[in-house]
Amino acid sequence: MISNEELKISIPSESNNYNRIKKHKESIDHIFVSQYMKDIGNIYVVTYSKEHNSILGWSIDNIENDGHGQQQPDEFYELDKQYKIKSFALYYDLYKKFLSLCLKDRSKNDCYKQCLIDLNGKAQFFELVHSDSNDKYGRYTIGFLRNDDLILVSSYDLKIYKYLTKDMSKNIETLKYSEIYDIEIPKSLYNKFICSSIYLEKLFLFIQNRKTLILQFDLLKMNLDRQYDSYISWNSQYSSCSHYEFATKMEG
């Protein structure tokens, strides 16, 4: 379990910030961009430095600079160890800043875990609780809906988990899903290579068979929007020679 005792974060003092931020800028490994930055108008990004185990938040529309024309970050946090990051999602509006990560400790041959980091003020970690936690390959996709609900998709066991981020208690270390859905596909495709991607409020499931089958789901309605194959030309309408039945089914 990832808990606040295992995943630790610190806020360096102002006197130490300059040199640490400078080192962070020189060794950025990941840049996290909010899914809905066009909706908000303000652009907010988070950068991660593996070498220095640090996270830096930037309001791009903030014109303040250091006197040399360089953008100044808003928040700076340090992690306790190095993590391998498999996937991520960033949510930002005028009142909330959430970063969700699928990660594992680089020093251990362990399974991937998923966490939510509340970057509002003093950062807080929440482990995302779900039914599958034994995937060593990190076959998870993370995304946010516009109402700030968090979506976790497991390509390992074909499930969609929804987490509510509103009014989260500051006294908890784990966040349990509010709803869980099964992604139903034909049994003949179970042993195929499956991966997923989230764009805005759409889920794309890629199934590698003799051709790549692509399924597009609406994450608001939790139903299948479209089904199409990789061999279709850009000038043709979406169609498929296979007439499978695909759906999502809410558990419980």
C-alpha cells in the first residue's frame, strides 16, 4: 500500500528554494499538462525531476519572472525517493489542483500503484483503492472528467473505476472508488494485447488482433460510441467487418 508514511513530500524553506528549483529545471523528465486547459483559459503545468525527486507547479499565464525573462513557478515539492512513472493525469481549475500518477518505487521490483496528489496548499497523497493491484507492467490509464471525478482504467482486468474528489477528508490516506464498471468484450479477445488511452471524456481501447480494433467509449454515459479498425482509410466512413457486442456494465 502506498500511504502517507511511504510516500512523503516536503516543502523546502524559501532560503533553499532557489538552488533546488534551479537543479529541478536542469533535469526535467516529465511535463504534466491539464486535460482541460482550453476550457479554463489559464494554463497550468507540473514538471517532475527524477534526479532530484521534485515536483514543480507552473501557472503559465503568470507573467512574473526572475528578472531575466524566465517564468517563476508557483509551488515546489520534494518526494522522498525516486519513482518510475507509467501514466499520469493533471486536473486544474481556479480552485483545485490534482495530479494522479501510476508509479512504482525504482528500487523495488514491485507492482505499480496509483495515487492522487492534492496540490492545493500543503500537498497530500491518497492511494487509489481498487480490486486489482498485482500488475507489474502498469497497464493502467488515468484521466479526469470535467467535474473533477477521477477515472482509472485497468487494461489488465478490463475495469473502469470512478473516484469522487469533491469534499475529500484530510484525515484519510486512501481513496476508494465510488463506482466500478466491467468492460465487456468477446472472450476470443481476452488473450490479445490490450491497451487504453483517455482523451477528455472519451476512453479508447486498443485491441491487437490480426488488425488493431479500436473501441471508443463515452465516460459520462459509460457506453460504446464507436468501433473501428486500423485498416480503414481516412476517406471512408467508420465500419467494421466484425460485428461484436461491446459494452460497459456497472458492478453491484
